[in-house]
Amino acid sequence: MNNAETAATRSRDNDLQAADQLKSSCARIKAELSKVVVGQETVVEEVLIAILTRSHALLVGVPGLAKTLLVSTLSQTLHLSFKRIQFTPDLMPSDITGTEVIQQNATTQDREFRFLKGPLFANMILADEINRTPPKTQAAMLEAMQERKVTVGGTDHPLPDPFFVLATQNPIEQEGTYPLPEAQLDRFMFMISVDYPTAEEELQIMRMATGAPGAKPEPVLSGPEIIQLQQTVRRLEPAPHVYAYAEKLVRCTRPKTPEALDFCGRWLTWGAGPRAGLNLILAAKARALLKGQTHISCDDIAAVAPPIFRHRLVPNFAAQSEGVTPDEITRRILEAVPKHEKH
């Protein structure tokens, strides 16, 4: 066995070890979350995928579904710095990025500018009700998400690594809000739908929330461990037919193109862009790793397609009048495109 083959074997062994570690860590995280949060297993898995892919996620659901509680509790299971930013109509960009102040040097007595960091300088950010703040502040937030740095007074201030944003949004409280446009929504890997609990879960919530305080969640993963797992996700290489399947899913959503499916041309004003394809591959890699596998399948791609397409497919008036949602269009796409087609 030559040096290249030895290195490849060692890399595969390391990836398998990382997959096993992540699978056990994920089980521990869910166990710790269950001390405070009931159910929401799909939501937890999708949030973990966003973290492992060095991405951001937007949680959408009606008030009272524990979106904020879920994120703040998750931060306790990860040994990371955490800040919550409550977005309000009077919030200014400097309130989240930080600002420069003039201070007098105690030694030289000279006045000089000093940068005071804002709440964005943390590993994990909860952007609560992000659609309640004006576009200028939203733009500053989303620029930091994309560039992973803050520029104040012509000086760049890098944000800590790892850095990810979990934002919440209430779909029914539209009065006094500033909805994020599609171009800004595209910066979130996932739009995660948080739904009502089942009847059994709701009873358990009542018992937990009205009883004596339970045990506090314990940290499971540290920052360096998360960075190492993010690097493992990047190293995984899907088979060519998995890339082809993801490409087909994205391209068939674009109306007025030869690859568009009939119902996509009929119901969509705008389809998914190239970032959707990138996120399909990355999220599928992380999903496989969460299950303790290093083999990525078309099933992994299909499983992560709904939260990736949910905010990237723009229904037209015909779809809205018929009550057709992006989730319904995604379901039809997954039924129409064969999974195991070899190219």
C-alpha cells in the first residue's frame, strides 16, 4: 500500500470515527434538550445540520411553540458563547454590531477611538423576531452572517468561530413588521417550520411547565469539536448520481426553462437559485453524519429539500389562489424526480 492509499484509508477511518462520535453526541444533545423541551425532534435535527454545515437557520411558527426556548436550551448543550438579540422597530445597526467611542488614554492623556463590541460577537446568536426590525438593521445582521465580520469606522472586526445565527419569525404577527425579502432569506440554509405539538406532547408540556423546575441541560460539544465536525462534513464526497439528483431538483423548479416541471411553470414566479443546490449537498452530508454514516444517498437529499426550498420557491398568484404552498410544490417535485437515476 503506497502513501496515498495509506492517507486515504486513515482519512476514511477518521471520518467514520467522527460519524460515530457525532451520532452519540446527537443522542446526548437530544437527551439534554428533553429535560426542558418536549418533542420537536425534526426541528432539533435540522438546527444541528445548520450548525454542522457552518450555516444559519430561520425558525418560523406561531407564538408559543417554544422556538426561543429551544434555541436557548440548545445553547446550553453546546459549550459556546451565546447572545440573544430581541429585534424591535427601534433597533439600530450599531446596537447589534457595536460602536466606536472616544476614550482618554490613561498614560498619554491622548483621546483615541475604542471599539465596543456588540452582541453579535458570540458563537451562537438568537435573533428573536428578526422581522420586527427595520431593513437597515436586518441588512447589517445579514451582512455579518455572510461575511462573518463587522466593519466599523473602516476597520474589520472578525466574528468568533464557530459563528451561526438562529433567527425566529412569527408568521401571523404581520402588523408593524418588515418581512425579509427573498434575496435576504436566501442567506439562511433552512427555513424550519415549527408546528403544534401532538396531544401527548401537549400534556407533557403542561406537566413540565407547571411543576417543579427540572434538571439543567449539560454541555455536550465544545467549539473546537464543532469546528472539527464541520471540517469532516466538508471532506465527505457524495457519488456522482447524488450530485445529479440534487442538480435536477434545483433546475426543475425554474419556470420558463427547458428543465422546469409543468406544475413548476404553472405555479412558480421564481425557482431555487444555485445556493439551493450547494445547501442540498452540504445538508445531506451533515444528515448522513448525524446518523453515523459517511455514505450520502439520494434519500438524504430528499429529506433536506423541504426546509431548503421552503423560502426559495416563490408561488405566483395562481398558486396562491389555489392554496398551493412551497411545501406542496416540493412534495410534488420529490415525487416527480426519480431518486436513483444514474447519470
